[in-house]
Amino acid sequence: MIILSISSAIGCFGGFYLSDMLMESIWDVYTDTNFVSYGVPIIITFVIAAITIGGKVYQGASRNPADSLRYE
């Protein structure tokens, strides 16, 4: 989650400045980006990551340790 937080912060700042420069070079009048443009995708990414990590933790916790030791 730490790596995901760092990459989200870097991506948001980079995306904000790059999209602002692009909009400024193409149009004279444009609508600025807001929290929804960056916040919702980050929240969706964190939810998907939490579900994926939680599923893997559950799979590991529900296994019988004897089965893993038997094949080693």
C-alpha cells in the first residue's frame, strides 16, 4: 500500500501538470480538473488492491500447513 500511495501521488501531480499544459496549449478557455478527476480513480485502485491482497491473505491463511510441508 505504501508503494501504491507513492505512485498515486506522483501520478496525480504529474497528470495534473501535464494535462494543464496540454489544455493550455490547445484551448484558450477550458475547465480545470478537480478532485473527482484524480480522487475517484485512486480510491478505485486502492479498493481493488485491498480486495486482491485480502483474497491472497485469506487463501494463505485457510490452507493447511501440513499440505505444504508434505511436498517439500
